[in-house]
Amino acid sequence: MSASTQAVQSQGTDAQIVAPVSLSAPWQTVIAAGANGPQATAPSGSNPEAIKDAEDGYTVLDREGFKGTLIQARFAYDAAITVLGTPLAGVLYGRCAVGASDPAAASQWSPLKNKNGDKIVTFTPDLTGDATLADELKRTTPDPDNHTWDTQGNDEFMFVPTTAVAGNTGGALTSSKLEMKVY
């Protein structure tokens, strides 16, 4: 761009200012344990809206009031599992639904890249090192680059598996789930 031209950002839109704000936030279950949990066959297609409507157990994570700038995820699994053949992998999608009275009025879902620049992320448990919490599930330790995404001005997020968890020895895969938080 030459010195005589000026770029105007968000010209003609109702864009909102987003400031970096970190906060304390609890982990939220975004793919629940059970028949359609992370061990189920990965959903067909990559349209989060269709998957959300068709698959029981999938939850949209809301970033209310645009608080927080980063999203982090962790995989929870049965502490009795001693071997895991295929770890959970997938894509995080985001969209802006602020001011939309119905989902059709929201912006389109877009895949987000993690801080490593990867679109598809994998949650590989450390079966001997992950801590067991009070609910008898172990949780992966989120990698600050691999399991962390910038919100990129979006306020709704959905994780869509591309590879389901499979091939375990000991424990039950049906108790596994994916948790996320905005901070």
C-alpha cells in the first residue's frame, strides 16, 4: 500500500471493539460422554450447525460478552484405560453470532487454527502421567500451542472430531469427553 492510501478497517459494518481480557473460567463439556461421545464415529461432514442439530452431546461454547481472548481444550478419559490406539482429533470452528436472533443470521462457521498454525489437533493422553481427578477421569494437560486457539473475534465455538477415539485396553471409552474454556 502506498503512503498516500489509507486502509479503513470495518468500513460499513457494525464491527465491535474486542480488547484482550483474561479471566478465570471453569472447564465446560463440549462433547459429552455417552453413546455419541468422542469414541463414537466421527460425524460426517464439517458443517458444525448440521452436526450440532443432528448429534446428541455436542455443545456450542459461548464467549458471552466477548470476555477472554483464548480457548483451551483438554480430553477427559477413564482412568482405568491402559492402552489407547487412536487418540481424539478434530477441528475447532468459530463464528460471530452477536446480535443474531436466530442461527441463520449468524456469520458462517469457519475453521480456526491453533497457536501452532494447525487446523486439525490431536489429544494424545499421557496414560501414566495425566492426573486422575475426583470424578475418576484423567485429563490431558493442554499444550499451550497445540490445544490453544485465539478467539479471533468470534463468540461461538464448536469442536468437530475428524477421528474418533478407539482401540482401548481397560476402562470404558464411553466415559470420555472433551472440555474447553475461554480465558
